[in-house]
Amino acid sequence: MEQRRLASTEWVDIVNEENEVIAQASREQMRAQCLRHRATYIVVH
């Protein structure tokens, strides 16, 4: 079961103030710890 959870975990880059990758974390961990990360948004008008 744990192996399946790890396989479905989404990993994101954690960046510093200069947008340099300094670590990777699961999306869940990034949200829980309010870590700085890259994001892309698409606006449809």
C-alpha cells in the first residue's frame, strides 16, 4: 500500500527567492509547510 502511495505522489521543485531549485517535496508537504514553489496559470477568457 505504501509503495502505491509513493508512486502516485506528485513531486514539486522547492525554490529560493532567486527561483533556484533548492529541494523537492511532495505537493502535500509543500502545501502543509507553505514552501515556495513554481506555479503556472492559464487564463481562458
